[in-house]
Amino acid sequence: MALADPTGPLGAAPIGLAAAALYLLRRGLPTATLLIAATAVGAFGGFIPVLAAASWSAGYRIARARTLVAACIGTLVLSTAVGFCYNVDELPVRGLIGINLAIFLLLVVLPAVFGRYRAQRRTLLTTLQERNDQLLRERAMIAHQARLRERHRIAQDMHDSLGHQLALISVHTGALEVDRSLTDRQREAVAVLRQAAVTAMRELRETVGLLRDENAIGAAGSKGVAGTAGDTGVAGGVEAIERLTDASRAAGTAVALTRSGEIRPLAAATGHAAYRIVQEALTNAHKHAPTAPIDVALRYEPDALLVEVVNGPSRAPAPGPVVSGGQGLTGLRERARLLGGMVHSGPTTEGGFRLAGVLPYEGSGRAPADDPDLPEAPPPAPRVRRSPALGCAVVVGLVSIAFLALLGFGGYMLVESSNNATLEREVYDSLEVGQPEDAIRSRLPSGSEFMTSEYKKKGPEVPSGASCLWFTAGEQSSEPASEYVNRLCFRDGVLIEKVHYRA
């Protein structure tokens, strides 16, 4: 393996261009880039940074673990095979394999493990987010279906009970209206009752239709501007409040309606809530203070509509027991809460009663996220947590242990090569020219081509036809970057020369 790049611009330029090209291709072709970079590292050390980047990209982008493992093993095989072909440093076989294995662990396995950890973590987070979104959608669907079933049940009950009673009231008041024994004042009162019954039946039909139509509330809430009851499908709006006050006046109650502020269009749900507030206040005033004057005010504030109904103290007691279920004000507060507003009620200092509601203009008519009607999400089922960090930590630990083992083995090999390449001075001095080559070689160390290859190009000229052996002398040189060398030359089976010099 060549640990140093070729010197000179002509040799370095093509290598740099090739490395840049591989770096750019690492994302689109991770496997091919990794194998090519491993092949190039076996010959030129300048591709080592590209190999690390290609390994990280392969770990991040190769989805199948088997493919990634096969690609990593391929890098080791290719880099080792090319390293044998380009072993210009003449490393020992074990040393060359050890160096390629160390490079494989540090520059291939570790980046690939970190890249795969990053990819698995991202995939896990994405999956958890998608699962959470799915659970939220399912929760909303379950709540929607529960509301539909409840609305259908309420609609059926209202139709069967209230519809029948209102129909009877309308029939009986119609009969009384044509009774000749009644005075004009009584007929007028009966007409008001009949008109109220007819209006109540119409609103009941619209409310029942609204409850049974699952798209009615969404359409009304998403519609930006509210019109009358006929164009929104909602029974009553701010335009219908005047009809309520007119009906109360016809029943003999003094009702004043005032509007203030800049009148602006309202969301359908907001207009309907204002209508219901006035309707409930008028109903309560008629029941508890039938002869008291009533003031109805609609104030268009900058950010909300203020609906206020105030009745004075009753001038006469109620004509009979007051029937009240106590649910009207509770329903109004809930309706306003869903719109982001509020309803306040209480007695006045003059002895009357005040009912007021604040309704934001931006009310959507949809339940807020913390709606108590929503079913609680089921607790997550216990599951075994499998973090990709644990597997990566195990791999990193194993790689670190293997690298330390290789480092220790490399140190041992280096010491052994140094010992095999050193010819002690005592042995060198005991050798004499003319001794048989076989006898001399039995006394020499095995030698190390890796430690002494550079000495072949230095020192005295080799005798013609001779084969020589080079060893280090094991002596300290007084000059830096130099070392004493022992050279033994043989020809025709005998030692013909021994030289001790500084290289």
C-alpha cells in the first residue's frame, strides 16, 4: 500500500480530480463510490478522506443491512488486493494485512456505523411523528362519530316530544283564535301565542335538521359572513333579533332594541349565539318579570360583539308557577365558550336582571383542542424500546477493541522486524571474508526487507556478480537522519565482502 501520494503537480492533479469526482458521487451512488474509493486507497493514500466520506454516505443511504455489510467487506478485500499489487514499500504480508484492517475499522466501519445510526434515528423519529399524527386523526374521527350519534339521538327526541307538544299548542290556539266568545284583546293574545308556536315549530325543524346534518355546523362555521337563517342553515342570526323584540312587544312588554358601533358581518355561529342569548333573556324576563321593561343592546366593539339584555324589576308577580330546567344559561355559556367568548348573568342594583355575552368576531364554531367532550386518548401500550444508539455503541466498542488489538500487534511486528533487521557488532566482527555462505547465514538474523530496503540505494557500490544482505548495525549515529549499516556480499558460495558504513 502506498501511504504517500505521488509528488509533483502532474501526479497530484489527476488524483485530486478523481477524489473530488468520487466525493460528489457518494450520495447518488453510495455502494459504487465506496468500492472505487477502497480500490484507490490501496494504491494512493490521498483517497483516504474520500473513503471515510463514502463510508458515511453508504451507512446513511443503504437501507438493507446485508448490502451494507457486503459493501464494507468488499472494501477490505479490494484495498488489500490492490495493496499487494502496489506494495512499493515492500511491507511484510502480515503488516500489509494489519494496516488495511486498521484502515478498514477506522475509515470504513466507524463512519458506516455512525451514518446508519443517523439514518435509523431519522427514520424512527419520522415514524413516531406519523404514528402520532395518525392517532390524533383517529381520535378526532372517534369524537366526530360520537358527536354525530349524540346529535341524531337528541334530534329524534326533540322531534318526537317537543314537535308533538308544539303541534298541539298550535292547533288549540288556532281553534281559540276563531272562537266568537273571545274579545278582540283575547284574540290578539291568542294570535301571539299561535305565532309563537308556529315560530317555535319552524325553529325546531331547523334545529333538528342541523343536528342530523353532519356538514351543517362545519359549513356554517367555515362561512366567513353570516346572512339570515335561510342562507346559512342556522336558525336565527342578529337580523332575527328584531323579530324577537317585535313578538315581545306584541305580547304587551316594553322592549327597546339599540345598536351601537360599526356594524360588521359576523360568522354564522357568532350571529346564532347572539340570537340565542337574546332569546333566552327574553324568555326568562317573560317568566320571572312579565311586566318589566326590557332593554336589548347590540354593541359592535373593535374585537367582539357585546350582547346585553337588561330587564327591570317586576311590577307584578308571575301569573303562576315558573317552570325552569336551569339549562338555558348553562347552554349559553357552553355555546360562547366554544366560540372563545363568555356569558355573564346576575341581578342588577335596581332589582332587575342582566344577561350579557361577549362573542369574538373570529369565533369559528369549532370545539377547542381542550374540549372536555373529546374522548381521552388511550394510554400507549407498553413496548420494548430499541434505541439504535445501543447497537452503535456496541459496534463502536468492538471496533475500538479490535483497533487496540491491531495496534498492539503492529507494535509487536515493528519490534520483531527491527530485531530481525539488526546484525549485532559482535557477530559482524566474527565474520571473515572467505567463509562459506551457508555457515554465515546460519548465524545471521532472518532480516527484514521493510526495514532495510532503503539502504540498497546507498553506500559503496555492490561488487559485480555478488548478492548482498543489508542489516542495521544497532549503533547510535551522531548525525541526525542517519544510521550505521552492515552489508555482507556473497559470490560462488563464499563471503567476498563485508562493509560497515553510515547511510
